[in-house]
Amino acid sequence: MRTVLDIPPIWLVLAIIVAWIQSRFLTFGLSLDYPVTQFLSGVLIGGGLVLIALAAWEFWRARTTIIPHQEPARLITSGIFSLTRNPIYLADVLILAGFILRFDAVLSWGLVPVFLWWIERHFIFAEEDRLRRHFKVDFARYEQKVRRWV
């Protein structure tokens, strides 16, 4: 039985909450708050949202599921998926980095590689195994051509 914790956006929200808490209560006087920081945070968050929209569009066009742990009807290799195999997870990382900058949560930069590791271990590896089993040669070709992240 799947739980609410089996949904990747929940992990993104949890990481953002941890960054916010760190920025409010455990700053240790560290700061990256410069005029360009807020602009860069907006670029990262906005870029992440654009990636999600582009990926969602490809899922809709292919008429397959966007939900992790479900069996896909088609292998998507077009659009944003021709540049990265995991545009939504890449977007999540960009959004997390953007919120860390927005909150000036310097110590939370360590969350980025931890979040990336967690997402890979708990979602990406299983999804790629499912695609390998379901689409065999097509996925093998796609995997050779397109990198996991960028």
C-alpha cells in the first residue's frame, strides 16, 4: 500500500520546510543575502516550474501517467525528455535551491545533495527499472542517448 510519503512533491515540501526552519532559527550569522540572490532564487524557482510544465505537457501528449510507481503506457523521449530523463526531479532540485536562496538558508545547501540522493534511491531507480522492463530496447537506446540529469 502506498502512502503520502510515496509522492515526490511531499519530499520537496519537507526539504523546503527544513530550509525555512534553519533560516529562522539556526543561521549562525551566515548569509548570502545580496541583491542578486533574490533574483537568482526567482530564476531557479521559475525555471523549475517551467520544467515541470514542459514535462507535464509531454505526459499529457503521450497520454501516459505522470504518477510515480504506476505503469507507464508510453516511453516519452520528446520535448524536454530529449534533454534530461528526469525533468521533474531536476525541477524539484532547482526549486529547492531557489527556496534556500530565497530564505537565505546557508546551512541548508547540504539539503540539495541529500534530497537528490533520496529522490534517486526512492523514486528514480525504481522508475528506470520499470521503464527498462517495460520498454526494453527502446529504453536502453534512450538511456544511452539522454543523461539522467542534464
